[in-house]
Amino acid sequence: MAAAIEEAVFNALRGHHNAHTKLPSPRIIKIYVASLKDDFKEERRLLLEVIGPDLQTLYDDRQLEIEIVDIHFGTGSDGLTTVDLDPYVLEDHLEEIETCHGVSKSVFLIVSFHGS
């Protein structure tokens, strides 16, 4: 069975494929972190810089890729900007959440919020 999959991958890389070509699905856990830009900055940083790499090390032997998506990480200034208020940005966020759900083999969403 493995040989057939490898052959299908090689054929696809060569440009030889059709509607009946079966390719192996990616083995990925893609986690979208949803929070406001100014909330949980330190926790989100630790998640991306410490916990994410530790998880990747844990799952390397299982050949799973761990990807953490935080749209706001490293975007600069505090507070809302005109980009944050753009209604099309919400569509981008929703598309990314759908992508995480579609490709992830496990958990795909972490939501963090706090009340005022």
C-alpha cells in the first residue's frame, strides 16, 4: 500500500494526475488562536515560542506537524488600527479558522477572552 501512495505522490510531482488520483492527506494539527490583539499577549507569546516547539518535538516521532496560527502576534502597535476595523479582515480570520478545521487532525481552535 505504501508503494502505491509513494508512486501517486511522485506522479503528482511530475504533473501526472487526474480526478482519480489519491494523495495522502497532510498529517498536521493546525491550531488557530483567537483573541483580541491586546489580550493575553504574554500567554500567546509563550504558546508560539515555547509550547509550540515543545509540542512539535513531542509529535515529531509520529510524523505530525504542529502549526499554531495567531493572526495578531507581532503585528505591532497596541490598540485598534484602521486595519483592525476593516470588515474584510474578519473574513480573513474566518477563512483561516475554516482552513485550520479542514486540515487539522485534532484540535483546531483556542479562544481566549476576558471580561472587563
